Amino acid sequence: MRKTELIDLKTLNYRDAWAKQEFLLEKLKEEKRLGIYGVNYLLLVEHPHVYTLGRNGDKQNLLIDAIQLKAKNAEFIKVDRGGDITYHGYGQLVAYPVIRMDAFGIGVKEYISMLEEVVICTIANYGLKGERLNGAIGVWIDSNTRAARKICAIGVKCSGFVTMHGFALNVNTDLNYFNYINPCGFVDKGVTSIEKEISRKVNFEEVKKLITQNFRNVFGMEFI
């Protein structure tokens, strides 16, 4: 029931990755309808520059216009996940679990908490203490201080108890791109990356392996 296929999409534009998720989500929903337990999926990807706005987000949190977006080689896309606006780009590891929650015996609230735990366990390998912030989904550093800064954004969609979208962990991300939005709608909190926190570039493939290992540990995924 917890068998999971790991799919490394390498670098892929956002729309194509979104379409891949939609296809797999519908596949799992159909299997669920037929009473079949197939496999779950975990997609890992790095996107070219793109700003995405969640279904309940405020476009005013995008602080630049179409001409400036083009100058930054970035897209703007409205999506069907929860959450407000965020940035995806090179040096950021994005994880999209497309899984049946009934296969893992969890609900939406627990699912999001487990995603946070995967990231918290991963960045601990770099000496970083990831934390949760009351009223704000994601993983933070120094969450209860004025210096609170987000290292990982989370935005998900659940349809028929099958998940898509997921989290975006800033590894070696160019954080300047966050200057053009109010990240996740916040105007009083910053963003950070593993690279910024430990003052050195991080091996991206190493982070992928740690993320995969922690999905196995936290979710009990059986990778095939």
C-alpha cells in the first residue's frame, strides 16, 4: 500500500511538472474508485524561474509587472494549490508527493505536518534547527524571533484523498527573486536557504538523497 515510485524530473518547467502531477493524481483516483492499490509517486524537480499564486492568494503580493517578469526570465502562473504566492527557481528542491492518503492512514493536517517533518529532519544534517510557526505552514528558522525566516514553503492540493503539489526547499536558491513578492503573503518575515545559513554551497544531489531517505523514515514509503 505504501509502495512509492521515485521520479527525478531533474530540471523541468512548472507547467509540464503540473501536468505530470495531474495525470498521476487522476490515475490514483481511478485506482481508488476501482478498489485497486497501485503505487504512489514522489516527484523531485528543480524549476526554471517562476512565481506561482495559490487559489486563495492575492495577486497584489506580486510586486513587479509583466515587463519586469520578462526581464527576470520568470513566469507568473495561477495554480490550484493552497497558500499564497511563492517563487520556484534554480537551486531550489521541489518535492511533489502524489499519494493516496488512505494508503498511509493520514488526513490533511497530519500530511502537512509530516511534510514539514521531512524538511526539518533533512536540514538538521546541516546543523540547522527547522521549526514550525503558529498560523503559518512551512519550515522556519528562528520562528519565534524577529529574525524569523522561511526556508521551505508548502502548498498542497487534495482531491479524492489523493495529494499533489508539495514543498519547495531553498538549497542554493538565488534569494533575490523573493524581493519581487511578499512571500506567502508575509510582509514582515524573510526567507533563507541552506546555503545562506551555513555560508557555503550545498551538494544538490546529496539533499535529494536526504529528502528521499526522510520520506522513507517519516511516511514509511517503500520505494520501488
